[in-house]
Amino acid sequence: MEFLLDYGLFLAKIATVVIAIVVLLVIVKSVGGRGAAKGELEVTDLTKQNKENAEHLEAHLHDESFLKARHKAEAKSEKEKHKEREKAVKKAAKAGELKEERESHLFVLDFHGSIDAKEVASLRQEVTAILAVAQKGDEVLLRLETGGGMVHGYGLASSQLDRIKAAGLPLTISVDKVAASGGYMMACIADKIVSAPFAIVGSIGVIAQLPNFNKLLKKHDIEYEQLTAGEYKRTLTMFGENTDKAREKFKQELEETHVLFKDFIRERRPELDLEKVATGEHWFGTQAKELGLVDEIKTSDDLIVEACKEKTVLAIRYVQKKKLTDKLAGVAGEAADSVLLKLISRGQRPIL
């Protein structure tokens, strides 16, 4: 008996600690959630980075005298260019014709999309920053990696890329691993789609799926009630008994979304045979090239190395600072949120 009392006291202490931690997290979340998380723009000079990497390797390939002589020649050439630039600027200023001129740039963006396309929050900041400074001759390269997700999320992401096109900036999208479904919706915005040979491309289709626990609830004599206003406020449900009428309506909504998806792609890549490629199938890069889904077989590395010879290549990344609550939540909390999001979103909205 005494053992049971001690054991009960031990469990009570554990429960008290757990409750205290939960209450603390709730308080911190309520305080931390009052303000929006701030972020900052990170800029990496890929041209400089590429040059430094090459120089580091060359240091092991050539002797010191050769490297010194070449460095001296390059420094002299740079000095002469700088003098000529200064003279041109002074002359233009004196004549009242001074204009802001610089060499062309390639701005590199990365989009690694999740099912709800939450990364669009950073993408919109990156696009806005580029449009604020872009000039004639500049270009944008987006390295895209996503298997698609929620329609409205990827629709907004595509709209962000449309802003680049509307500004007259050439846009190239590179697919090294996968750009399927909603990912291909984004890709087809580009002037040029470049794919690695074994990247996964396509999957122009729509899907929605959810479990139904109605039979399980009935088996345990658990009633489920759902009240709605409007005949089609809710069609399929996870806990109620689904009807053929509800299924037909939901299927109709999927078909309508698929038609919109195909129209979106047809407008941007009119040469595609949509009856052949809009079946929900996906293809590897080389196959996608034959079908017209992509324009060229290359990796993003090839594009960047080539651009470094002619332009200044800058990688742009908007980084959102994590709140204290996000750090406390940890990986387990994020995983739970992700599972819940997938379960709910797939039952409520179509997935591209």
C-alpha cells in the first residue's frame, strides 16, 4: 500500500512538472505571437565565390612565381579599368549627362516548396527587393524544388513570378530534382525552363484525399454532428457519412480545378500537347524535353558558371528570424503541425 502511495505521489509530481511546462509555453507563445517575425535580406556574390574557389584550387596547380605574375597583371588591368571609369564619370558629370550605369546582374533565387507553399512569404520579399534595383540587362534565375501542394499557395507563388515577367526581366527556372504539379505551375511562368536529366517534371493533375472514420465511430456508438448553412458548405467529411451526391460534387470541384490548371499552362506554353501531358503523370527531364515540358537539359550549376563569365551573379535570400516560441516548439512540434496540416488540407482543398 505504501508503495502505491509513493508511486502515486511520484506521478503527481511528474504531472505537475508537465503542466507547468505547458503553461509556460502557452504564456511565451501568447507574448511572442503579438508581433510578426522580422527578417532580413542576405546577398551572396556567387561570382566572387566562384572565383575564390578557382583561385584556391589553382594555388595547388601552379608555382608561386606564376601566380604572382598573373596577379600583378590582373591588378594592373583592374587599375586601368578603374581609371577609365573615373574619367568617363567625370566627363559625364561635367556635361550634365551623368547616369547611373553598372554591369548586368543575374539574381538567383531558391524556392524549396512545402505542401502549403509557406515559402512564398520569403519569395515575395525577394522579388520586391529585386524589382526595386533591377535595370535593363539584368536577369533572374529561380532554382525550383517542390512536388506541389495547396492550390492557393502555389497560385500566389506563381503570381510572384509573374511580377518578374511584368517588369520585363528575363526569367529562367532551373529544376535540379523535382518541379511537379504546383511546382510545374510555377515553372511554366519562365521564359526558359531548364532541367537536370533525371529531374521529375510534370504531374499536371489534381488530387484530394482524406480518411473517413464514420464506421469506426458507429461501432463504438459515438455520434457525430455537423451543422452547415448552404448545401455545399461541406461535401466530403472525415467523421460523418459521405453520400454519393457529396462525392460527385467534390469530384466536380476537382475537375474544375484541373481545367483551370490546364488553362493556366496553355496560356504560358501554348505549344504543349495538353491532352498528352495533363494526365497527372510525371516524367524525367530528358523525357520532359521531348514532350516540350522543358526547354533545355542542364543543371543550375551550369547556368551559374556560364553567367559568371559575363555578369555579376548574386544569390538573394530573405531569412525570417525565428521567434522564441518557434525555437521552444522544436522539431517535434513542427512535425506534428505538418502532419495535421496535411490531414486537414487534403480533405478540405484540392492539391496540385
